Amino acid sequence: MPAIVGVVNLNSVGSASVFHIGDVYTIAPISTAKTFAGAGSFNTGDGLYVVNQQSSTNTSDNDVNDQNVAGNL
């Protein structure tokens, strides 16, 4: 069903983002990322207490392809 949209204020859209208004069949952004982070890296909140006495991040990745996006073109 079509939508009636009023004023839209768009400040920025990143290179891997999708901005859509209205009807859509498929949205398939073409972007991948791989993030390596140590223990306790993505913790959020108030009063956080993290103890990492011996920590190492294994960044060895022997496979060639992780997330193939060739079919999304």
C-alpha cells in the first residue's frame, strides 16, 4: 500500500547505507566488513567493570572469501 510521506530531513547517508521511502520489493546493500576486537571491546553501559588479565585477539583468517556479495550486483 502506498504511503504518504511529509517532509524528510536527511543529514547524511554512509557508503554502505540504504535510504528508502515508499514501496519496495527487495533491499540488498552491497557491503561487507570484518572487525577484530579484543576482550571487552564492545561493552557498553553504566558502572561497567571488566577484568582481562591475559587476552589476545586471533586475527588469522585462512579462508579466502567470507561474505561473497558478487550475486547482489
